[in-house]
Amino acid sequence: MNQVHHIRHPLVQHKLTLMRKKEASTNTFRRLLNELATLMAYEVTRDMPTQDVAIETPLEPMMSPVIDGKKLVFVPILRAGLGILDGMLSVVPGARVGHIGLYRDPATLQAVEYYFKMPSDMPERDVILLDPMLATGNSAVAAIDKVKALKPRSVKFVCLLTCPEGIATVHKAHPDVPIYTAAIDRGLNDHGYILPGLGDAGDRIFGTT
């Protein structure tokens, strides 16, 4: 569990509770997700490297630290991962964006890929994968496999909710990849949904059923 970062900040937990409520509207759910993603971004980027640059304040010159946002790549796993993207970009607007299209086969619960597009020069970049739910872990492992094949400098995985089964699946395949999450729920039901969870994140973000 050393690679699991459970973000317990009161604001994160408060907004997640509001999102879990079944009566939350699509608009409310989407707004809260954007706010929560922004808050989580501060934790996820806490160890981003900086370099000192020369600037001038109104009073005198100085050397001051900046990040190189262009070296960071946010990669939402379509489609639900798009709900986290804007909140992350609000913190690091210079980041690049890649996309991975995966869906979960309802019979096997295995991930099926249908789209993959990444920026160039991936070995120079740090990747943060985004998906609201880390449930069975199969989609996460498939996404990490694809990204790692491009040999980025580092890979992190960000989700709102996860469970022991999902964590175990990811860390069995990729023990070096840290997971950042707002909650570790009880487990999975027979259909691979997290309990107590918040339902299907994609449906709640986009107002579909």
C-alpha cells in the first residue's frame, strides 16, 4: 500500500460525499468533479520538478522556481476520464493531453482498446493517467501497458474511487505506479461496480444511462 496515496483533505472528502448522492444532478455532479479534480491536482503534482529562472520583481532581480508544464501529459481514459481533465488543466494549463479509448467488455470485464493518441517525445515526459473509477483494475493495467511502451519518464494513476481488488490488480502488474485516490471503498459487486461507490461515473458525467 506504499504506492497508494489516499487524499483525505476535508474539501476533497466533502465534495466526494456530495457526488455520491444519487439525487445529485448531472450538472452538479460534473461541477463537483471539476472542483475535486482541481484539489487533487495539487497533491498529484506535489513532487513535480522545478528549475530556477531569472526574473525581476518590482524591487529587484531574483532566481525563482518554475515548473515545465509542457513535460507533463494528462491522459484521460475515455470516456469518463474526460471529467477529470479540466480540473487538472486548471492547475497545469501548459500540460499536453493524450487519450486512451477503452471500454469494459460486460461479459469478461476485460478492457477493449478502440483509440490511442499521445504527444511526441514521450521519453521526456511524465504521464498522469485519469479515470474516475479504479474497479477491477483491468482497464488501468491495459492503459498503463500502452503508455509504458512509449517509455515516459514516469507514470501515475489518478482516480476518485478505488477498492482493494483494483489496487491489487494494478500493483501486481505495475508495482512502480503510484495510485492517487479520494476513497478506497469496500469492494466490487458481481458486475464489477465499486460498492458503495457512486454509480457509473461516465453516465453521471454525461447524463446517459
